[in-house]
Amino acid sequence: MEFSKDKFVQVIESIKECYFEVDLKGNFTYFNESLCKITGYSKEELFGLNYKFIVDEANRKNVFEGFNTVYKTGEPLTDFEYQFRNKTGEKIIGETSVYLKFDSKGNKVGFYGIFRDVTKRKEEEEKFRYELGKLVNLRTQELRESEEKYRFISENAMDLISIINMNMNFEYVNEKVHNKIIGYKKEELIGKNAINFIHPDDREKVFQTFKEATEKGEAFAEVRIRHKEGYYIWTGNNGSIYKDKDRNSKFLIIARDITKRKKEETKLMESEEKYSALFHYSNDAIFLHDLEGNIIDVNHRALEQFGYTRSEILKLKISDLHPIGELEKSKRAFKEISKKGIIRFEISFKKKNGKIFLAEVSSSLIDVGGKHLIQGIVRDITVRILTEKMLKESEQKYYQLFNKTPYPIGLFDLEGNLIDCNSATSNLLSTHTLEDYIRKNYREFWSYHEKDKPLIALFNNIFTEIIKNGKTINFEFPIHQTIGGIIWCYATTSRIIIGKKPFIQIILMDISAQKEAQQKLKESEEEYRNLVENAQEGVWAVDENDDTIFVNPKICEMLGYTRDEIMGKNLFFFLEDSMIDLITSYRERREKGFKDTYELDFIKKDGTLLSTSINAAPILNENGEFKGSFAFINDITNRKIAEQKLKESEERYRNLIESVPFSIVLIDQQGTLIYCNPALEKLIDYRRDELIGIEFKNLPAINTKYVPILLKRFQKVLKGEILSSLEMELYKKDGQSIWIRYQSTLVKLGDDILLQTIINDITEQRKADLLIEEEFVKLKELDQIRTDLISRISHELKTPLVSVCGASELLLDLCVEEFKGDTKELLEMIEKGGKRLKYLVDNLVDITRIEYKKLELKKDTNNFSQIIRDCTKELMYLIKKRELNLELDLMDDLFLEFDKIRIEQVILNLLSNAIKNTPPNGKIIVKALKKNDYAELLISDNGIGLTKEEINKLFTRFGKIERYGNGLEHIDIQGTGLGLYISKEIIDLHEGQIWAKSAGRDKGSTFTIKLPIKI
């Protein structure tokens, strides 16, 4: 299998996985279309882009370490998993295999690899398990109902159904049908020996049929069964052997009454013999197939035309004889013939050797023995199509000649109606126009002028003679013009065929101006000579001795000679000796009248070779005798050079595809492996010659339990379905087990449609996955311990904190006058510390409720605007203390359904954050509005603002943002990092949304809450 650059690129572009190449800094230098699709970036955006731009911060370190390991060790990194975000921000989870890239000198210049999206894999696996469970339940229910269903079907069937034991005694019959067809009741048959009801001449056939069924499991025979009234009826019997519930062997026989068919077969015998003669000795291929396309019979011509033996072709369907691209047309033809009964159409067929040809098919629905079959007559029209093409070209040339000739030409049908005439005809007209003549009969337009009416009788005689004898007739006649007098015309009248239809062509010559006509002819000849002289391809003519009699300037330009230097010289003067035998053989063909196309090298005047393409034809005299040859010659030197470069390029890219570290396999449509690269040999330790030519299902490396799955996937891919990758187990030559992941797609290489499979070794990944699963179980246990510990500590701290906070508040309220100085400050510190600690404990309790899904809402209809006003009043003392400006922009009333306490908790948290992060004299804006079915609350400030990294940490557990430095002294850095996380969970439980925006440091920020309106 040779790989050109185009084929290599085609392989890379056709795989569904993303193929990429990056330099040592991580900048993309090459990638396929799949990477653009999965990242959402165009090729222009992605080219030169660094991987850090699309990989989030959490994964950058892992990606760097992975690539760094490949760089240091030189070993590929397979099935390395990481996450990134596409252009729209959507998270993508993928697996990649990374390999080190070297230049031609062996220097490390970058990396390349394959990336595949596995985000949906787990969802698909879970969906598969669910659907499988449903299917098992469904099949269980069906089996419970099947026995009763099949008993009903048996008793009401149209055929005789019976069960016979090994002694040939009846154990079961469907009584209703047996009574109707052969006249017996159940009790007249059960326990009786079946042989006693068979015609004596057919009993030996029955014994042989039972023997065949015992050996093969099933058999068929046509036998006569005795009716109760004594006569016999013909039946077609399908017998099969099975085991009953006690494991005893029984025969199940289904017999159909074919008496009527047998009588018709006798009547059809004679007609079948006639049909058989026509069928087998027809010059066209004839197929007989059923409505499912199964081939039943073919004639000798079909076997010759398609190259199959009879046994081979009878195993095929009609669809197997079509190229893939014609299958849809074949299906439409099946539907159409079922409706119309007979159709004719053109379609391509494929011979056994793979050659494609175009055929005309006449298909008809016929009845054979009461069975509807389709008879298809296939006629190879390749030659006809080529002929039609040549005819079309000829017609075009004729049409050009028709319109350009200076002679008036008229084209009549056999009834005398003028079908067409050229523009020169208008020269014969005076007051009338061409429109007055086109589509008119000559009897009509020869009546325009009284003196022209005698021409009607003349044309009647001419047309009758031409139609009768088909000979060309020349005659003269006058045309009387209304203005201008008489024009005498010399007419050449002949019968011609256009598209299989006969016409009469009349060419007129104005012999009253013969000199002018001769001048026009001369001009026409000069025009042709100019065309040849100025042609962009060479024209060369030689006589019967191969001496040059004509060359045009292009030949002189090609060879570097003047015309005088070429004229009269023998053709062999310009050829190498090795070409003489070749030219001689072609000249012998032209002496017989054949045209040829071939390639030939000429010797130029400077001694170099000129590669040319030759289209040569014979020159014949009026008697058909050979007088020489002429040829059209094109310079193909540049094409030859390009072909050589292409060959070298193909060799380079073949080496590239042979050197990639992942395995590539190509399989034809029959399932045979026709190519594999060295990576597969290295993977499974089998040599390439041990694999090529074997059907993939029989490959020794494949675990047989996967064969049914692989066959189904093979058929689906051939139908154009796109399947996800599959993981499976292979065996190396020494029996060692390895795990691989493979992906198959259809590719077109040249004229062949092949199945391409990309294989990656995931043995180490499978081992790593098992370790990860074990570690994941341990991590879950540790996480549960952590959650239980937080819950326990939170509840244990809450009780003493209530006492501490309550006692300090009571002392400060009731005994404030008794405490002075340091004592009062200590109490205030205790109160503030207790409140802060209580707030932390409350948050920890809320987190525990969230993790155990115990955070429940108590929704009621409340005025959202009023809740916002209450929250701002509660924090007004803090706003004034920090000398901030507050602006409220609220609707008077905005009623929603929500948990009042929890929404207050969220609003207070957002307001507190705005106050803490806004410097003195700053401004906070609180705005509430209604948008369609949602209410929105926006809390904006012109404070310290947020960076992109800080926004990413918001709404996460313990996602506290630490900010220190000059200009940040006014920022309140106290807090746990739990408030926004709890706020988001509360808003999510309300089926709402919460997010933050900021233009950056010192540019303020805006927090938005969006809640649904459901009242």
C-alpha cells in the first residue's frame, strides 16, 4: 500500500480523533479538522496558539509534566487524561496519546499525538446498562406470553403443522387445518404412523428426508399425502428436529398444499423450455431474483460479463453487484418496480475483478410458480455512452458547421415540416422572416408567392423518392422573391439520422452568385488554416513513408527547428532508435484505419528529449486508401517531472505513515486485512505477512468473544455510521494479553472504499484505572470521615457559643455602666469574637446540610423588594461607619415565592462583601427589576474589583480570596470563604442563578441573582 502526501493527509483528516502537532513551547503547528470542531476555534485562530490558552489552570501543570516526561524519556505517553474548555467555555474531558517528534537529523523539535473526547462515554455506558435491563425485562414478559401466542398461531395457520416422534408417529397436529386440507380429525391421526398416509412412490423420499433432518437439523421435500377420500394432494414439507422439555428428539413438520402449483408446473413446462432457450442464449445478461434481492438464476452471458462462476453468483444479492454509491438508486428501483411492474433505468455494476461499468436495466415483475420474482435484463452500455458522447461532440461540430456555413441549410422531418434552418437561409428571403418558415410545412410556405406553388409538386416527388430509396438527390429550382426578383438555387437533398430519428436535410447554393460563394469558401478555408497555424498544440502530418508533409509553428517551437528544417524529413530522424519499433507498430494499425493515443519522446535540436502525448489518426483518400498519418502533439515534459516528484513525495509519506507509533490497519469491504503499519507488528509480535490477506474475524490476535461485536460494528461502519471507540483485549503471539482501544472509519483511497482502523495500546492505562478505582474508594471513605467530623464539631460548638454570645450581650446591655475601660473592651471583644465564631459554626452546619442534601427550604410568597430594603437597613450602621454612599433602585412591589430567611442570608452576604471591598467614600448600587418570568437583583460597587482568577474561585468551599499590599489597607479581609458557596447552593435550590462580573482590579464588581417568578 503506497502512501502519497495527499493520502496521508486524507488518513489524518478522516479519523474522528483529533490529530495535532506542537513545537517544544506548546504552540500548535499542525492539526486536523476534528481538533477545530472540538475546540470551536477556526484553523486561523488555532494555528500558532499555545496549549495553555485552552487548558484551564488546574490542568496546565499536569499537561506540562506529561509533555516534559515524553521529552526527557523519549517514550510515548498514552491515554493521558486532562480537561480543557472550548471557545464557548464548555468543559471537555479527553484522553490523549503524545509522542516525541524529530526532524530529519534526529533533533527533538516538538510533539504530536491523538486526542479523543470521552466526556459522554460514562453516560453512554450507564444508558446501555439501563436499556439492557429494560430489554431483559421485556424479553422475560414476551416469553411468558409466547406459548399461548404460538399455540393460537399454529391452530389458525394456513399450513399443516405436526409433531412426529422418532418412530414417525403423530404426537400433535393443528386439527382445524388438517381437517380442512386432508379431511382427518385429530383422533384419526394422533398415535398413527405418518408413513401410512404417504404415497407409496414417495415413502423412500420421506425416509431420506428424515435422515437428512437428523444429520443436519432440517430438511425439505415435496411428497403426496393421501386425502381421507382416497385421492392424493401434493405438499411442500419443511422438517426440523428439536428437543422437547424432556430432551427427547422430535420432528416439527410444516406442510403446504402445492397441488395447484404442481399442475401449473406441468402447463408451464413447454413455455419454460422456450423461455430457457431465450434465457440462456441471450446476448444480454439476465438475472432472476426475489423481492429481497437474492439471486435465484442467471444466464451464461451474466457469468461471462461479471466474471463469477454460477455457484459464486448464486450466493450473492443484486446489491452486492453494485458499487456502494449506487445502493440507494437500487433500493428506489425495487420500490418502483413493486408499484409499476416494469421499469427501465441506468445504473453502474461492479464485476468480480472490481471493474465498474454502466448498464441499462430492464426489470419486470413476473410470477413463477405463484411466487413474485424480478427478471432483470442487463445490457452493458459503456460503448453506447462513449458513442453517444462522440455523437454529441459530432452533433456540436455539425451544429457549428450548420450555423457557420455560408450555404442555406434546412432540416425537415419526413412529413415536410421545417424543423430548423441556419442563419444563411435569411439571405434567400425578402419580406418574410425565418419565423414565417420555421415549423411550417413546405406546402404552406411555397404558397406565400403564387409563382412558387409549382415547387410543392416538385418537393412532393423529391421527398417521396428520398424516403423510398434514401439516396442523395441534387436538383435546381427558382425562388421568386417579393422584392429582388428570382434566386436560382442548387439543392443537395439527403436523408440523415439524428439521435436515431430520420430527417431530410436540404443544402442550398445560390448559383446566381457562385463567385461570391467561392470567395466565402476560400475565406472559410483560410480561417481553418489560421486555426491550425495558431493552435496551442502541435500538428504534424506525414505521408505513407513517414516523410513530413506538414507541421504547424507549435511543432517548430517545441523542437527548436524551423519549418524548412523539418519539412520532407523522415519522422525517424527526430526519434531515438529505441522508438522505431514502437512507431512502426502504430503505423501498421493506422494502415488498417485505427486511431491511437500514446506517449513518445522526441529529440530536440539541442539534443535534449521532449516528452509528448500523441493523438494520431490515418489520412485516407477518397477511395479509403491509406496515404499517411497526422497527429495532435502536446508537450508533457512538465507533467513527467511532476510525476517523478510525486513518486518521490509518495515514498516520503509512505515512510511517515510506516513510522508513526500508533497502529493503522486498512480492511476491504469483504473484511480482509490489506494493510497494516509496523506499529501493529510491534504491538502483537506478528509479522505483517502473517496478517495481510486474512479476514479480521480470523486474526489469531483477536479474542473470539469479541468477534460478534466486531462483525456488527464492521457492518455499521460500512453503512456510514459513526461509532465511538471500543476497548477490547488482544493476544500477542506468545499468548500475553494486552488491552487496546480502536476507532474505525470509512476512507476513500483512489477508487477503493476501505475501512480504516486506528489502534492504541491502553494496557498501562487499564492497570492505572484499577489503581485509581481503589484510591477513589479510599478517598470517599476519607471524605465521609471529614464530613462527619465537621458536622460533629459544628454541633458541639454551637451550644456553648450560644451561652457565650448571650452572656456577653446581656452584660453589655444591663451592666454597661458598671464596666469601665479595659473590662468593657474585653467584653466587646468577647461579643464580637463569639458572633464571628457563631457565624462560622452556622456556615459549617449549613455546609453539612448541603452535603447530606438536608438543606430544606420553607417557601412562601414574599415581597422581594421589601426584603432587600430590610437587609440594607440592617447594614446601614456599617455603611455609615465606612462612609459609603448607597443607591437603591427598586420596584415598589415584586412578589416571589421563596424562603425568606435563606434569601435574606444571601442578600446580607452579598451586601456585606460589597461593604468590605469598597473604600471610604465609595458607592454601592442595589437594583431590582423584573425580566419576563424572572426577577433580578444586581449589587454593584466601585471597589477593589476581581481578577479572572479570583472570579474562578468564587462560589467554592473555603474559596476565600486573600488580598494584601499597598492600596488594599481599607479592605476587610476577615471571612471564611463559605458565604458565597452557601449562597450559590441556596439560589440553586430556588432554581435560580447567581454570578459575578468585574472589569478587573480597582474597577468594581457586580453580583447578580436571578430568581424565577412562579405566582
